[in-house]
Amino acid sequence: MPPHPRRPRSWPSALVEERARPERIRTRPGGWRLAVAAVCFGAFMGQLDASIVTLAYGGLRSEFHASLAAVEWVSLAYLLTLVALLVPVGRLADAHGRKLFYLYGFLVFTLASAACALAPSLGVLVGFRVLQAAGAAMMQANSVALVTTSAPREKMRAALGVQAAAQALGLALGPTVGGALVAGLGWRWVFAVNVPVGVAALVAGQYLLPRTRTHSPVAGADRLGPVLLAASTTALLLGLSMLSGLSVPAWVVAALFALAAATAWGFALRERRAAVPLVDPALLRRRAVATGLAGALGAYLVLFGPLVLVPVVLTGAGSSELHAGLVLTALPAGFALAATCADRVLPAALGDRARCLLGAAVAAAALAAMLFLPLTAVPLVPLLALLGLGLGTFTPANNALVMGAVPASASGTGGGLVNMVRGLGTALGIALVTLALHLSGAAGPHRAVAVLLGAALLVIAAAALGPATRRGPGRPSPGRAARGAGR
């Protein structure tokens, strides 16, 4: 029977409506895998950008004659914008279409990457990074939701593992590619490399991603909440940055920390009273969501802290950016290996909570060993690989627990929450490592490791406080574990 002819769409409607996948892709038995693969473009690109930028710090400091505390804002401005936008963008995507927001996010991100590559000054570069982050927020707020709504329920953890592996591949290539680009072509190519990946992702997403089937209205959405959240996180990280080497009076730093505390308190009050809150308190009252978000924040603090620490330590000892990048690659390579192979290696009866505890414990053990060994290439490579293995085991299981507890109609909001706390954890990792390096002199590198170890212990605590996986008779499937977390 021939398909029904479709009415031609006017160009304005084509710009604001989601396009259906071709019939041969939509009806293909494994079509959901193609959708997950398309999302992996965004996962890869976002993490490539995140890990590649830290290798450019040295080149940026030389060209713009800036301190490390000033240059870190190339990363922090990006991350703060993500933290402020991920949840509201996720809410809008739940209402208007996740595929639509995802593709427009790619377009903005790709254009802003080209602009970053042409930036004439550090201030202009930071401004373009804010625009780039706005595009990234449109992608990342929808990435987890697109995976969980595309994959069958019983395949959810495996699909999230594939997405985590794509993120890890971006992280793994970032240090090496970044080091080679900075050493051979200069820091501008760190941003230009995003452009061809973005073009390919736009084409793939248009044809492979499914349209949104379940929409949630956003009438009366909280407008003050994002402002208070942005003010709180910006004031906190500005205060930490100023303590890390920016020359400002002490009273300014104290005022920033007071502002951070006041606006955080105001944000909490606002979310309890708002008719349509930015962060739904009902979601946070679910133990799987609350402990999972806390664990995600700590895990990404631990994951991204070394991306600043290792290049600073190794290049400070005379190594090249390329050598530092090659050493650092062990961390995301271990993450990718665990994210893709954990389901094959670990017993099927091991639930998500147990996997979270195991991964967090392995990460803490690696950091504990790093605390007592010299931070040189020989011990760093195996320890960074072990750290990556632990975090790669923890992250997919933790994501499955969180998303399994979020209703399908709010999956964009849930995905935005996950990515928001990841962004905040990443920003705190960069800021706290920079602060430790500045305040502690020669002992700074090991003090920074101690900070990361403390965060890993908090991740263990969050996993221990999470809900026990409910099991049926026999050996449970990954899907059953995820479902049990949401009951």
C-alpha cells in the first residue's frame, strides 16, 4: 500500500517543526541504534571540546599575556552558561520537541566554534564561548532524553553506556588532538576542529533522530529560578577564581561568596514556591534522583580535575603539550573501556547501585595511590587509566538509576538536571584544582589530588545512600534494574 502523500510545508513551519525519519529507518528493527549513534555525535563533540580546551591554556596565556586564573574563564564561562541553561532548555524541549532543540543546538555550537577560532582577544573569546555553550545546552539537555526515549526499556543501560563511550572517546581524543593542534598549528584550531564534526552531526540528526512523541506544557514556567541559579554559581566560581590569582581586594571575594550563599538560598525558596519550578522538588524527593545527581556532580569533578592538573604539572616540568596530552589520554581511555565493556565483564546480577559503589571505590583507590606517588608520566598513566575505569563503571549505572526514576514526559527535564550537575561538577573541578595549585606552592599538585579524593569519597557516600535495586526472581536484566530504580 503506497504511503499517504504529505502536504508540502512552508519554510517557516519547516524551521519550527520536527521532521520525521525516512520510513526505511523508522521501521528498521534496530532503528533505535541509529538514533543513539546520532546522539553520540553530540556526546563526542561536547566532550572533545571540554577536554581539548585545557590543552590550549598555555597558548592562550602566552598570546594574551594572561594568568591561569584569567584563562580558566575560557572553560568556566562555557560551563556556567551550561549550568544556567540546561534545565530550562530541557523544559522547553519537552514542550516543543527534543529533536528540534538538539539540531538547532548543533547549528549554534558549530557557528560559535568557528567564531571562537577567529577571536581577537581573550575577552571576545570568552564571549563566544558563552554563545557556544548556549548551543551545547540545547544539545546536552536533550541527549540523555533522546537516548532513553529511543531505546527499548530493556536496552536503556546499554544505550546509555554507548553514549558514555562516545563521550569518553571525545575525552580520549581531546588531550592528544589538543596537544598536537596546539603544538603544531596553534590554539585556534582547538575550536576550528569542531566545525566539520558539527556539519556531519546536523545531517545525521536530521535523518536518524525520532520526533518527540510526548510533550509537556511550559505555561507559567519559572523565570526567576534560572537567574538565581546563574547568579549563585557565577558568584561562587568568580570567588574561587579570584582566590586563585586574580588581583582583587579581599572584601570583593567575601562579597561574592556571600552573594553565592544568598542567591542559592533564594533559589531553594523559589523552587519550593513557584507554580512551575525550574527544578521540580517532587523529582528531587525521589531518592534515586537526589543521590544520583549528587554522585554525578562529584564524579565529573573527579573526571575533569585531572584535565587541568596533569597538563599544568607535566608542562611545568618541561614536557610538551603533546606529551602531556598522551599521558592524560589514559583517563578517558579507561572511562571508554569500562563504559562499553562493563556489561560484558561484570555479573548480570550486579545491580546499578552495586555498580555505582564499585566504580566509585575504584576511582577513590586510584586517587589515594596518586596522593602518595610522584606525579610523573610513569605512575600517572596506569593510575589515570584505573581512575577512568572506575568512573566509566559508575557513570552509566548512575544515569540509569536517575533516568529510571524520572517520568517519560519529563525525560528532557531529567536529562537537563543530569547534565546541569555534570557541568557544575566540571566547573568545580577546574576551579578547585586551579585554587589548590595557586595556594599550595610546590605542594599544590598533591593538594589538588587530595581535593579530588575527597570528592570521590562523597561519590561513594552518594552511591551508598541510593536506593537498592529491586529484583525479580532469577538474574535481572539491565532494564529491570533501571525500572526498579524508578518505582
